[in-house]
Amino acid sequence: MAGLVSRLYRGEVNVDFVGRQKLWYGLSAFLLIVSIAGLILHPLNLGVEFKGGSVFSFKAPSAGIEEVRSTVLDAGAHQVIPQTTNNGWRVTTESLPAEQVTAVQKAVAKEFGLQQDDVTLQVIGASWGGQVADKAVIGLIVFMLAIILYLTMAFEWKMALAAIVALIHDLVITAGVYAWSGFEVTPATLLGFLTILGYSLYDAVVVFDMIKEVTAKLGTTSKVTYTQAANDALNHTLIRSLNTTLVAILPVAAILFIGTTLFGAGTLKDLSLALFVGMLVGTYSSLCVATPLLVTLKEREPRYQAIARRLASTGGGSGAKAVRQPVAAGASKAATADEKRKKK
């Protein structure tokens, strides 16, 4: 493993990403089907900000999560979600009438030795969350249109299409992870969703810029196809993409796995899960979805089809290793004998 990592960082590893496009398409199709199934079978667990509800806050250091849940359930609530925070407990329920709110406050105060006033209440309406969701959708649409315009002007529409497909791919899979895991979707989650678009797009733009630079030199006498040139460009940017993802994902992983377990960072948990999954999927999609899709679109152009046919007819277009033709057994000895006869 150490040797492979060392060779990877020296640029000595050449991975055939584009040549394995059927594998990547199959893997992405599987992930998308699982994600969509999760969204259908297990709808997103919308937070109280979106569906409205009552939030009770209090301090009870010695209380357990099941003890808190059962106390609030016995008081008349039905949908109880207890969470630990830096300031104590935060228990979310459905919207409760005034008499049930009082009953919950009294039950919690009696169970954990508190005053009724120590159990604070916050009532949240669903309209605020709906406004946040609407603004997030508007932001997403504006972002997509801006990306299509930028990539079309800076590169071409086929690169813009490949990048947008990769972005949608990332969003659906990240949403599927939320559906299957049951994590609560909060406004912080929406911010995470919008943030991962930037990370996914960054890798795609870096790869596309290198592909544009490399393939610009392809002509009628080129010795490589568009597929081979694009795969070579992808390998040149591979270590940069991996380094960027690694550096960005380490603090996010620390928040997700350490902060939420040791410090109870509830709000950051909602944001960090979206970022963690989005970064991983975004790196994968830029390497294994966006670039192979771009190559599929570009290889249909007459210019690159002509290059592929010419190289195929001469035995040079069957892959990146096709340029080096294998030497038949005994050919080297025969060549040496011919040279000796010529010298004589």
C-alpha cells in the first residue's frame, strides 16, 4: 500500500478511468437507484424548522436519552426527538397545544428535579422553514444556470452538460444517504447541499481545463485518440484532486465523527454530514462520471471519429498501451543477424 501511494504521488500510476466507463456508469446507476429508493421508502426526516413543532430546552446532566424520551412521551407528546447540546437537552416534538406544553414542562421538571420555569419552550412554525427551502431552490437554480453559462463560455456546452449531470448525481446520492440514515434535515443541511456543489464543480473545472489544453493539440496526424488524451489529462490532475479532497475532508470528518460524539455539536452535525458525503461523491463524480461522459459526447464528433478510425486501422487506437507494439519472439535475433550480414 505504501509503495502504491508513493508511486501515485510521483505520478507513476496511470489509471484507465475513461476505459472503465461502463463500470463507473454501472456503479453510479446502482448508487442512484439505492438513493432514489431511500427517498421513496424513507422520506427525508425534515426538522422542526420545516414542519413546525415545539422545542423544549433544559439542563439535566445525569439524564439518559431514553429516560428523556419516555418522560416526554408519557406527558402526551407523540413525535419526540431528544438531542444533547452544549447547554443541556433539546427535545423536539410535534406542535402541541398549550395544555400539553404545560404537561410536558411539569413532567420534565418533576422527573429531573427542576423548576417548571427551567424547562424553556420555543414554538417554531413551518412557514419559516418553507421560506428557507424556497430560497435554497432558487439559489440552486441560479447556481446551475450560472455554471452552464460559465462553462459554455470558458470551455463548451458539452463540458457544461457533463458537469451539471455530475452535480445532480452528487445531490441525489447525498440526499439518499440522508434518507437511509434518518439524519434530520435542517437549514444547515441545505447550506451543506449548496456548499458541496462548489467542491464538486472545482474538481470538474480543473480536470476539464487540463483536458482542453491536452486535446487542443490533436490533429489529423495525432498518435492518440481523444479518449487517450482525456485519460492522460485526468491522470495528470489525479493527485491534485485527491490532495484537495483529503485536506478539505479531514476537518469535516473531525466535526462529524468527533465533535458530534464528544461535544454534541447538533447543528454542525447536520452540516458536516452533507459536506462529508458530498465531498467524497463529488471527487468520484468528477473523475469517474463527468470525464467519461464528456469523452462519450466528444468521440461522436467527426473530427475525433476520423482520428480513432485512422489509429484503429494502423493498430494505434486500441488503448493507451497500443502505441507500444509487442515484439514477436525471435524478431530481435533476426534483426541482429540481418545487421551482421549487411556489415559483411
